[in-house]
Amino acid sequence: MAAAVAMRCASGSGSDGGGGGYDKGGMDSGKYVRYTPEQVEALERVYAECPKPTSTRRQQLLRECPILSNIEPRQIKVWFQNRRCRDKQRKESSRLQAVNRKLSAMNKLLMEENERLQKQVSQLVHENAYMKQQLQNPSLATDTSCESNVTAPPNPLRDASNPAGLLAIAEETLTEFLSKATGTAVDWVPMPGMKPGPDSFGIVAISHGCRGVAARACGLVNLEPTKIVEILKDRPSWFRDCRSLEVFTMLPAGNGGTIELVYMQMYAPTTLVPARDFWTLRYTTTMEDGSLVVCERSLSGSGGGPSTASAQQFVRAEMLPSGYLVRPCDGGGSIVHIVDHLDLEAWSVPEVLRPLYESSRVVAQKMTTAALRHIRQIAQETSGEVVYALGRQPAVLRTFSQRLSRGFNDAISGFNDDGWSVMGGDGIEDVIIACNSKKIRSNNTAPNAFEAPGGVICAKASMLLQSVPPAVLVRFLREHRSEWADYNFDAYSASALKTSSCSLPGLRPMRFSGSQIIMPLAHTVENEEILEVVRLEGQALDEGLLSRDIHLLQFCTGIDEKSMGSCFQLVFAPIDELFPDDAPLISSGFRVIPLDTKTDGAPAGRTLDLASSLEVGSTTLQASGDASLDDCNIRSVLTIAFQFPYEMHLQDSVATMARQYVRSIVSAVQRVSLAISPSRSGLNAEQKIISGFPEAATLARWICQSYQFHLGVELLRHADEAGESLLRMLWDYEDAILCCSFKEKPVFTFANEMGINMLETSFVALQDLSLDKIFDDAGRKALFSEIPKLMEQGYVYLPAGVCLSGMGRHVSFEQAIAWKVLGEDNNVHCLAFCFVNWSFV
């Protein structure tokens, strides 16, 4: 018979503990009191309602329960104290048991990893001995009998046109995958920043010296193997770069397994590269020890999958044997091994962006660890360890994040079969304008659509950032929205979600008060991703208009400086203040992708527009010198994409507005980038620009030499100076010196300090200004009339006039001199201008 025991602490009491077989006269203050089952049941009912009752509540309990009438109040108090103590001990015991199971599983993983490393060491020792033997006896180099047994001959190609051939390919894929997951088929090295331990994320490794790029992760997940396999096979649910995955054929295999022919499409990470697709065989089976395996590899040939027309915007990539090994763990949960091995055809992208396709670390961050993090997140949500705001279910909030990310990826990639088409530009290819007339909610089938008789305009641009920490930039954009955003555009997009009338911004002038309130909704276990609602407080500029707040659903990744993510994002969309689950989302935002630091970087302190200068195989952006891991050598790609609803009759107006708005955002980001770029050795801004622009010294010499060649006089007093001394003299020159590209659309590429002050811009934002935009009509006529003379004699004097700064202010000058700047080969490199005695009007 179960009974509860309480220590009787009251001394000199004449009452017994309530029976239980004890003799009343045989009890004293040091004896125990045994409770009857009925008394225990009554006390347990009260404990379930209130584990720590007050003195008043205990007195009431004695009055209401006659069965407890012979128990003293002090004994009741001790019973509850002991009950709480046992509860705490039980929870602590459960926690320690869980920790012990985790430590046992991690120990098993580490022992397996140690065994694998020992095999790898033995293999390397054998290879080393063999190579020494080859070097000592060159005659053995042609002796096939001494071949190393490390590399096996390639298996013959299997016939994928029949089930038997597919099964042979599947078994071969399984063998190769297991040799990577638990063997030494790939030379794995620990991923920097990932340390194994009881509280670690898992064991993560990347490949070294193998074909393509590969990553491996293993860890303990508190889910059953079948559930884990189900989640991981649904790749679009956790892999944000996966656009679609379609199973074309499914065949049964042994052990209840299946063979599937799968076509997968991936999004392009930026506007500068094409998307990838895969045509693979996926094999799911159960091992003899009860482990579940899902392995996958590409099928030979590029003709598999859908029709060529629907896949023409993709580059066919190759998946080498990859997959998931899920083993049940003693005491519950599973040990998961994940391997991703890809050949992403890096040759098809500009050289400056190839690190995105040649880095195993990028694959580990984007795919391998993302899969492991996702199933761990699901496990914690399932166990109730994660509680989200507003009473939303985790699956609902996860769906919002996926929809925001997918909408942003759709805008960047702009696939034709989604309805996107590129519109004509204005002659400057810095911003891409695309329209989508399908993105409307006429049939209520598109989750990110809205009700409008037009569609969506997307303005997008990409650029290279140097010496700008990605996490700092994204965090600044998130926390200081007023530095780059225009409230009227947010209000315009928000109003389009509520009505079918899309008027242009400015028709209802509003102003952002500068106040934004960020309300967190959810975050992942490691805070890699954050979902939040942002409220922007607005003020009406005209009387009679009500002030209006805008609500944005916002998705952030990588804003933690310790983040190990492969990209840093700030993606948002207007949303109704009621926050409905099926709210349409028109995503816009920023994405910063760090490039591999081992690749040489561009000159520090510069922000380069890639869209007009990158060519496949181009090496013009490379600079000499070794890059390091400090902030001054950080190089990354920034992609900006903003979407705007439109009505059909306003399509051209909205396109023009979108282009101008994104250009203003690009300029703002460039200013922010220059401001947050870490200083080096205490240099001020001017010294930092000069020392970070090594080509400027050469350009300064060409400018001075060409001036003397054409005009017969020296521009500077000591023009015989060279290198940085000459550049500093030109930088400090009393008049404004400007250089523009020698193209059909001349854009400024260099200016000294006075030139930057005259244009009211920054060194890195010069490219936003073109020559024709700084002159008024009279100035343009005067300049164009002198162009033939300039080209013939090499220089020309322009009369006094007025030009415009980058901020739109009028600038008067007494005289301007224009001359051709010749390079080493005597070809025209650019045009130079000197504005004498300028001042703001």
C-alpha cells in the first residue's frame, strides 16, 4: 500500500499523525507519521491545484476535509514541502538522465569520428609510403602491380533506362554515400568555428581537395527516424534556396525501399548569376541494424527532367552521392548523419562570384547545417520547449518566414514561368526592372498574390561591398530604417493590399515620424533567424488626412555578429494589422552574401557596381595581396530587390518610380557602408580613401601628364612627384577635379576633395552621377557644342555657368576646363574636368 510519510516536527504535541497502525501513546516528536491512501489522495488533489498553499489555505483544507482532521497544520505544511522537494528531484533526475543520454550519444559519435580519423591517418601513411617509394624508384612509377589500393577504379556506367539499371545505380549510390558519411572516401576537415561538445550544435566538417564542394554534419535529434526522414525529404520546407522539388517516377525496391527520379530547381542567390537545377535518383531504404538511409545522386545526361523550354533559365548542376543516415538511439531520439556533395558548375558565373560555388563552407552553411538545425527546431517545438508570441502555432510562423523568403527569392530570380519579364531601361543598366502581371489574386491560388487589375513591378540591383561587415550592415538597416527608406513607398505598398486602387506615392503625402516599434514573434534555437512585426508611425503632411501607421512582417537572418550563416538578410512585406494567417505578402529587402576570404579582394573602401562590368571569366576586380580574416578584408555581394503593386494604366509610372527609389536606396547603402567600414590604423576618411585606392595614384599621374601634354602647362606645381605624394597633391588641389568614363553615358569615376564637396556626394557614390545630369540645359548645350573640338585638340575651355550638385543644389563656376586623359598606351582612358572658383548659389 502506497503511503506518504511526513516528519512530525512539533514537540510536546498530544496528537498522533493520523493513524496508520501507530499507537497513540507510543509516538513522540521524533517519530514519522504515516498517511492513509485516502489522505494522500486528498492532499494530491490540492497539490495539483496549488503546490504551495498559504497558511490560510491549509487551515481551510483541514476544515473542508474531515479525513484530515486528525493532522496538525504544521504536519500539512511539512507534507507540501516534501512533495515539492520530490517533484524537484524528479525533474532534476529526468534532466540528468536526458543529459546522460545525450552525452552517451555524443560519445558514440566522437568514438566513431575518432575511428574514422584513425583510418584516414592509416590511409595517408600508406599513401605517403607509396609516394616515397615512387620517388626513390622512378622505375616503379610505370609498374601497375604497385598501384595504391586507396583509389578504386571507377565503376562502369549503369543503364538508367530500366528498373534493373536504376536499382544498380541506387545500390552503388548507397555504398558511396555511406563511405562518405562514416568512412574515409572524402578528406573531411573540421569546419572553422564549430566545436563538438554536450551543448554543441553537432559535428560539422567540410571537404578538402575533392571534386566539387562537400560538407558533412552529424548530431543527436530528439525525433524518431521515420519523422526525420519525412522532414528531410521535403527539401523545400527547410532549404530556402530550393524553388521546387518534383518526383517524376517512383519504383519499389528491396527492404520496403523506394527509388525516385527527382527534378529539383534552386533559386539564384543574386541577380548576377543563373539558377541551378538537378536531375537525380533518390534511394530510400532500411539497413540491417534498423537505420534509415536516403541517398541521392545525379543521373548522367542533361536531358532529364521537364522540357527544355521550362528549364532554359537554369544551369544543370551535378549532385554527387549525398544523403541522410538516421540511426535510432538508445533511450529515444536519433543520430543523424548528413552529407551534401555538389558540383555547381562554377565556370558559368563571373570569377569574382565563384567563391559562392567553390566553397564547401558555403554548402555547409546553406544546406547541411540548415537541415540539422531545422529538424532540431522541430524537435524542440514538438517537445514544447519553444513558446511563441501572440499564441501562434510554430508551424504558422514558420510558414510566414518561408513565404517571405520565397517571395524575395522569386523577385531576385524572376523566372519566366512565374510570369516575370524584364522591361526596357533608361540607358543605365544599374537597376533591373521586371514586371509580373500573373501575380494577382484573381483565382485565390497564389499565397503571395493580391487583388489588383495590374501586377507587380520589381526593381533590383546587385553590387560588391568591400570592408563592410555584413552583420553590422544588416543590423543597421534593420534598426535605422529612416536612414534609407521612404515612408510613402511603404504606405503605397500597404494600401495596395487593402484596396484594388494603387495610386502613386505623393498623391497622399505622408511622413515617417522616425519611430518604429519592433515586436518579436519567433526565432530559431541559435537565433540564426528572427521573425518580427514592425510598426512604423506616420504623420500626415496635409490637414484633413489622418496619420497612418504601417505594419511590416519582417524576417532577419545573421544579425548576430557571431552568426555562422552563409547570408545575411533583411526581408519584409506590408501586412494588415490584424495579422491574418493567409495575408498576401509582397516581399522586398536586402541580402548580403560574404565571399570566400581566401579570394583576393578589390581595393578597400570601394563599393562597385557589378551589373555593368562583370563578365564570365573577368579578372578586372582582382587585386594583388593576400586577404586576411579581419574586417578590412571582408568582401561580399549585396542584392537589393523591391516590389511595387501597380495598375495597368500606371505601369510605366510605377516602373520609373521604382527605378528611382532603388537607386536612392543604393546610394544610401553606399553612404552607410562607407560610414560603418572599420578604420585602419587610425586613418581619417580622406587618407583611408587614398590608401585604399591604389589605382588612383596611376590615374593622378595620367591626369597631370595629359594636362601638361594638351595645354602646355603644369596642373600642379610639383608635377614631377610620383605615387601617393602626387595623388595627395591632386586630392588637396584648390579647384574641383572630376573624371568621368569615356562612354556613351559618361559616369563620374574619380574626384578630388573639392570635387566631392562641389557635387555633395561621397567617393564611393560618384558612380550614381552622370555628366549630363550635373549641367542645366544651357550647360549641356555648351558642352555638347564643344565635344568635336575636345576630341580634335584634346582640351576645351567652357565658359562660366551653373551646374547641379548631387543634392540638387545650384553651383556656379567662373570657368571649366575639359581634357582627354591618356593612358600608357596613348588611348583615351577618361575625361577630366577642372571647375575654377566654384560656389553654391
